[in-house]
Amino acid sequence: MICSTGRRTPAIVAGASEWDNDIRYQPKKEGLPVKRSLISAAVLCFLALFPLRAYAQSPLVGHYFIPEYYSTVEEAVGRLKNIQPMLMGAQDGTLRSVEADRFGIRFFWTVGQTTVIPFDKLSRMRIFHNTAFQGPCPWFVAAKVSEEGEPPYVRTATKEAARELYSIIASLSAAAGNPLDLRGNLGGSSDTPTKEALKNAGLKKQAGVAVNLVEIGGPSEKAGLKVGDVILSINGNAIESYEHFEKKVWPSLDLSAEWFDLEIMRKGKKETVKIRTLPADQLPVPPKSLSFGKVPGAGSDGKEPPKLGLVLRNLTMSEKSALKGRTGAAVLEIKPGGLAEAMKMQPGDIILFCNGKVVPSAEGLSGLLVEGENNFLLLRNGKELTVGVNTVTASY
């Protein structure tokens, strides 16, 4: 459905290579009409996430936002329950259920695929508003989790709900040990200048990076930066090209700085734009109480459960449906040299029972492990099999 030319976009707002570029949407031809809301929402979302040209105009605009961290996971989850009626998926599905744990957050919709945001890969989020969309939920909270493929996003009914969802996801990600890096957020993004962008700026040869997005309410907008400006240098560091900016200039900057001085070309004139951001000591810090915590062992002695060398995730809606009411946890990753590898577990296995007890979820496995030999009932390719290992003599 989505194809990319492979050219990436450095984000002057939050570090280089934050968002990809040149994404084009092609609806599937399945004999059924694609919903107008799906086209207008999804297409414009991707065009704004991955701007096609620095001078392109889009009814989908970015909104600057710094998240609020909630005190505990319970508070964040509670707030999520409050806004569930205000959320929709990419294909107009309403929210059927949502799951969150230290591995990520998963939104299950009545229509369309599950939206999954893995916390260990989450590097940035943004809020967008489709000003031309007349249907429900014209606001978007989009996540940057990969350099390839579609960015996961959730639609919301209002700006307030979008901000709330942003803060909830940021809080849960921090609780999982993966807080977002909020430093150096100038509230905009940039791209390799096109020939037309260079001409409009008054440049005769390739240089700098072109501004393709200025978020409403952000430091760049307040400083007067505009879409189409070509940035020639930042804090005295000349920008030769997009690649130079991404690999050399941005990594060398002090992202904790309060001021960023930009030399730009605009309509044939060189200008200086001074952008003031929140200094590092004023950015929100996740409270120590914000943590998923450690899952207690099976005994009352407080001992850590044996480490199996695997990463689990909770079941998807389709997996739950196939199990017809049974519970379990799916193996996401097997770490080399661990006990799970010794037991010949494989990614995709579903652990149904541990030591004769039902595995309720990914988090619930730890409390079922014991010192000595642990036995597991797995479901692999529709067939059940039992594996076991002695955790007393094994090295982990």
C-alpha cells in the first residue's frame, strides 16, 4: 500500500533522519470502494509525515507539543481508558481494546489491523491536524519507530485528546525504560532542497536543507522560520547537504542548548533566525514512580525468577481468536546462548502453560517460574509440544 523512494528526511526539530520522505499512498484494488475518510486521512497523514516537497502545501499541519509525564503507569492507563471513545484507527475502526506493557502499546480496532507501538524502538512522536477532513477524528498522533514502512498512528477526535494520548504513550514508554529524548525540538523539519526550492530561496547551487514543516506553536514558528526557507548553517556549522547535516552537523550540536542560531536564505536574502527552545533543565523528567516495576518471583523470598533469554509479547486479537478463549504469551525474540535457545524455542511460539499452570499474559509468565526444572507447553504452527530445562545447573 505504501512505497518509498528510499530518500530520508532529516528533522531539524529533533535530530537528523527522524522521518522518511517521498511516501506515496496507493489504495488496494479489491473491487470495493476505498472509504473517502481512509483516503483523505491516511494519504494526508503520510504526506505530512513524509513531505514530498519543501514548498508543497497540505491541509494537514503539525502542532508543537511537549508531553506531560504522569506519576504512575496506573494513572497513565486510567487516563487512556477515559479517552478510548475518542480514538479511531487508520481505517475508521473504533477501539475494541488496548493493551500496554513494558514491551509496547497495542490498539485493537473493530476494523483494520492492530496499531502496535514498540517502546524500545520509539524515538519520536508528532501531532497533526487534517484541517480539510470533515469526518470524525481529524487529529493524529504519529510515532517514529522505524526508518522503513508505515509509521503507526492513532486518530483522535480533538486536539486535547491528541495531547492526552501523546502524554500517555510517552509516560508508558518512559515506564518501560525508554524515555523520549525531548532535547533539540525546534518544532519543524527539513529536507534536501529541490531545484524549485533553491530558486525560490535565491540560490544557484545545491546547499543547505529546506524547511518543509513548521509546527504551530513551536519555537521555529515563534522565531519566524517559514516553509521554503533554506537553512545554510546552524550554530555556526555550515550545512553543505542533507547528508552532511544528518551525519556531521546535527550529531555535533549541543542539544541541551537554549538557543539555536540559523542562517537562512529567503527570497534571495540572507537572514539570521534565533530560535529559543526549552533548556534541558526545564524539560519534563519522568518521575521515579513511573515504572512497570519488576514482576515478583513465585516464592515469597523475593528471589528473581530465572532468566530464560527470550522476549515475550501479548497475543494479538487474531491470535486470541484462534485460541478460542485460551490465554498465553507469544515469543518475540530468542537471545543467543540463553535457556530458551537450549529448549529450542522459536520466535512465533505461543507459550500456553508453564509448569502446568496457564500463562495469562507476557507479564504473567515470570511468577510461574520456579527453581529447578521448568516445563512449557507451546503452540507452534497449530501443534502443541512440551519443552523443559533445568534452571539450577544452566548458566544464565
